Amino acid sequence: MYSLLCLLSLLTVYFFVRCWKGSGYGNWLGFILAATLSLYTHNLAFLVILALDLFVLLTRRWRLLKPLIVSHLAFGLLFSPWLTIVFSQFGKIRQAYWVPRPGLKELVQTLIFFYFDLLPTMPLWLVSLMLFLSLLILVLTLYRVLRVRGRDRQAKEGIYLLLILALAPVIVAFLISQFKSIYIIRGLLPAAIAYYILVAKILAEAQFPKKAAWLLLSPVVALLAISLTYHYTYAQFPRSPFEEAVTYLRDNYQSGDAIVHDNKLSFLPCHYYDRELPQEFMADPPGSGSDTLALPTQEALGLLASQNVEEAIAGSQRVWFVIFQRTFLEYEELGHHQPPYKAWLEERYHLAEMVAFNDLHIYLYETP
């Protein structure tokens, strides 16, 4: 989804630039189609379109205003069939626990994420270096942008266009999220691409001495390599070793056993690795922050959640219960001794064994 969003956003900007430089009905048609398809790909695509609108207003390119308004009406009409669903989607996003109202922390994380990956296992010194270099590059880039001189108007506005495309989506999403949370860093990838192009252009035109360029870029490359190493070796929630867990379940499964997942986050990847292995997962508490897999989606996938443990177990003598370690911590914060489904099993079954695959735990329960 996000790769397609980036591609269609880039096409939208490409056709806009062609309209800006030379106009032509074919370019405006391309702009309309690319913008419409980007909106169908992800709702946050409107941030790129809004950034282009801001560019026209701030640079006073009034000749673009009329065709721009017409194009907005056109892709607004093309997108109208989906508008009835958009507001319910935003309501779902606001409900979801993984999209909190952003603050200064989220802005700082966004800046770092534009360069590196952030993981819980990373040491503080590494995160501090990432933040320092991210801020340093941002400050140097803005400094060079503000000192744009000796260029014709179109060259200057090209840099301003990149700057607006990089900053406006982040700022607008942040402001909107103070009222209705839509701040998803992945949805800001088109802004990140514009930022990369802007930084590359500034570095290319700044004519740094080779030693100064190496002094700036070498730490970035080194930290990027370290960040990617952490990224590809990270095997905790939500990227636990599911394939290993499924192999263990498959090797130890006996006919008549029940395999029950505490929630969909462990079930879906395990089901992906073995679709023949009988597995069930418990439904999310209705209306809770984790209730993000709607019933129509479950029906379309052919994977329906179990509403209670008895339904999932279906009278089995042996039950394999799969749960993340972080679930225990979440319930402890709420004052509970252990998760309710596990407590139910503890009361009626005998715990035979427990195997851990990093933070993914598998419990085997047998009838007494």
C-alpha cells in the first residue's frame, strides 16, 4: 500500500510540475488520475495534494488556480463513491490504540524515521546520535534553502516546492491530529521522499569540500548500516519468530488438539506460514483500542474470530494457547493477575508445558 502511495504521489507531483511549466490538457488529466488513484490507495494522500495547493498560493502562481480548482472538483467527483467510508475509517483510526494524539515526541520520531529505524532494543547512545545527525542535516538544509540566491524564479520555486512537500504534510497531519488523530508516520513517506530529494539537491549545489562532505555523510552511512542491522535482526513483537513457532506446533500437534491464539496479531502470521494447521483466535473486546479487524473483513478473509474460549476449544482434551509476553504486562498494568483467557484455561486444564519463542509464548494445557 505505502509503496503504491509513494508511486502515485510522485506521479501526482510529476504531472503538477509539467502543468506548472507548460500546462496542457493531457498533463492536467494525468494529474487528476494520479491524485484520484492516490486517494483510493490511502486517505492521507490528500496531504500531498494540499501541499501542492499551498505551493500555488504561496508562490502566487495565479494562472494555475483556475485549472487547479477544476481538477479538484474532478478528482473529488471521482473519489466521491468512497467518501461514505472515509469518515468511518477515521473513526476506526481514532479508536485504535496505535494512533495516539501526536506531540513533540512523535515529531522527533518522524524526523529520525526519515533516516533511520527506531526499535526498543536500540541503546540510548545510538538513538541520541541518530537524533543529532537528523537535526544537523535538517538545520543545514533549511539554512541553505533560506540562502537561495543567484537563481531564476523557477529554480527557486522548485526548491520551495520540495520544501513544502516535505514539511506541509507533517505539519498539517500534526495539527489535524490534535482534534482527530490521523498521524501515521508510514503515511508520510511521500513527504520523506520530497525531503530526500531536497537534501540531495542542496548537497549537490552547496559545493562542499570533499573532506567536509565525507565528515557529514560518513556517520550517517555508518548509523544507517547499524540501524538496518537492528531492523533485520529484530525478532520481538510484532515481528516474533512466527515461522519457528508454527514449525513447533505442527511437529507436536495431535489430531483433536485445539490451537487458540489470544488475538489476531499472533494468529494471522502463524496462519500465513501454515494454512492447513487448524488454528483459532479470540475476538478483540468490542469497542476497545485493539478492535481493528472488522467483521466484514473477517468474512472476506474467511477467518472468523471466536467469541468465547469454549467455542474456540470445542471440547478438545489438549489446548495449545499462544500469547505475547507483552499481553501479561498490559493486564498487570490494569491490576489483573493474568489475561482472562489464560485464567479460564488455568481453572479447567492442567498446564503441561510452556515454550517461548522470544516474546511469543506457547502453553500446552491438558485435561486433569
